[in-house]
Amino acid sequence: MKNIISLICGTVFGIGLATSGMTNPAKVLGFLDVFGAWDPTLAFVMGGALLVSAFGALLVRGRERPWFADNFSIPTRRDLDPALIAGASVFGVGWGLVGLCPGPALANIGRGNVEILVFVAAMIAGVFAYRLIARVRALRTPKKPIGY
Amino acid sequence: METTFTPIAGLVGGGLIGLAATMLLLFNGKIAGISGILGSIFFTDNSDRVWRLMFLLGLPLGAAFGAWLTSDALGFEIARNPFLLIVAGALVGIGTQLGHGCTSGHGVCGMARGSHRSIIATVTFMVTAGVTVYVMRHLMGGA
């Protein structure tokens, strides 16, 4: 059940990305280009998503467990660490270079577009390299589990 | 390169993204952060891996359906330079893992929860992305 729900959620997410135009890197860059021919669409996408998911957050609040799983996996960290800022900064530069963040990049892999495949391969390599290093470090100092 | 402002399509599509995030949280207890779902595929057990792969598989399926629904009217235009694509992809990959999230995990799910970390992260990547676009388009005059 859990896996079927995941597939459905991923599919709805993908429909949302495509119908909002966020699968088009030019449209994302148009939003980021505040001093150029600005296209504010992304703000409306984020606004729409936030409205619905804020309602979702209210639904979840007070519930002991989700419908089809034993517990909620919600990040609990509250401190602002340098890694958060550094990571977000690095991500933003990559996002601004081409106009692709992870969701739209993966949503576009069925297009048969070679540029998307090159970007996604580099992205997955970056993710894997980071996780591998984190894994090796965690094994050397067996204190806290990695992953979130 | 210039695109048209499409607020209604944006709101509707955004609403669907929010719906997907809400369902994943309410039913499975998981955050719909793409970079987290992707990143945790590598070193985990199979019971945790399958739902992640299923979610990620849904993205291109849904996008293909969405493109068909809208007759791909919102277009698709991407940079051609392979070096730029590789650098950008690697930065997105590494940055999202180091910063524990991307546009979906921080920008949508985290902000909807009122997480301070996510608000700071979102402001940060919006600013660096905006500066990057400014430099590429207005200072270097390319891209």
C-alpha cells in the first residue's frame, strides 16, 4: 500500500510540475531573473503548493501516526548550522545556472532530451558522492545515524 | 528565452504539488522533498528504498501526463553547453545534500510547517540563484 501511495504521490507531483510550467527551465530562470524579463509564475506555484500543504500540516498536527505507516518522519532540527547555509547557497548557484532543481530535472527524464540526461547524471553523481562520504564518515565515528 | 506569466496554471499546478506532499505525509508519514527521497536511496534497506523509487518513478510519468494535458503549451527550453549542465547538476546534487533539502523539501514542505531552518534555506538558495542568473545574463551577457 505504502509503495502504491508513493507512486500516486510522485505522479500527482509530476503532473503539478508540468501543468505549472516548472518543467521548463526557461520559465524558472525567468522567475530568477528579477532584473530582466521577469516571469513571476514560480511564486504562484510555490504559493499554491504552500497553501495546500499548510492545510496538510494542520491535518497532520495532533495525529499520532499516518494512515499507512507507523510514524511520521519529520525533521526535528531547529538550529541553524553552517552546512544548511552553505548547502543552500551551493544548490542555489546550480539552480540558477540552468534553471533545474531536483524535482523538475527528474520529471523531465522521459523527454528523451540529452541535456536533461547529462544534468541528471551529474546531479545523481553529486548526490551519491556526498552520501558516500557521509557514510564513510559515519562508519568511522559510530555515534549518530545518518539520513533524514 | 522570454516566457509568459501564467498565474492560473501556476496556482493549479502548485496546488497539485501541495496535494501530493500532503498525501505523502498524511498517508505514509514522509516529507515530499525530492533531494531527500533521492539521496536516501543509496544507503538504506530495501523496505525503505522501494517507496522512494516508486515516488521518483511517478515524477516523469506525471510530467508526461501533465505535458499531454496542457499540449506542452508551457514549453521546454534548456541550456545546451554540456560543461554548464555538468557543473550545475553536480552543484545541485551536492548542495541539496549538504543543505538537507531543495525547492520541495525546504521551499514547500518545510515552509508549510513553519520550519525556521527551511525558511532560511529557501531565502538563501533564492538569493544565490537570483545572483547567479543576474551574473550570467546581465554581467556576462550570455546563457
